Amino acid sequence: MKLSDQVVAALKRLHPDARRQIRRALTDLEAGKRQDTRALRHPLLGFSRLRVGKYRVIYRRHPESHALIAEFLEERSIVYKAFLPPS
């Protein structure tokens, strides 16, 4: 699993309980355990979201290795407005 710089910074500023829940959810997702996920639509086609309480993690799978890449983490109220897909 790869975490973007934004995700690492966001995790550092969260309460330890929230941080632990998000890390556990990402680990479970990577291991193939069922999580609350959903594929996103245009303009975020190719990305999915992981719901962990009031937080959302925008992630994708690497096309060749299928490795999990967590791109963006924020509260639901602003995550879809603030996330700009990498070019």
C-alpha cells in the first residue's frame, strides 16, 4: 500500500482513535476484506472511496500491480470539493 503525502499529513493531524480506524480500514481493504467502498464517477472515474466514519479516503489500484494507492483523505463534507486527481 502506498500513501500519498497528503494522506500521511492528514493522518498525523487526526485524533489517534480516528487514525487507528483509518489505518485498520486501509489494511483490511488491501487484504481483500469487505469494506464500505464505492467506485466514483466522472470527473473522478478510476478512483474509489473508502468510508471510515466521517472520513473518506480516495484511492485507486495500480493498473499493473493492483497495489492500493491512497491518494486523498479528508472529512466527507469537503473531500470531493478539495481532491484534484494527479495529472
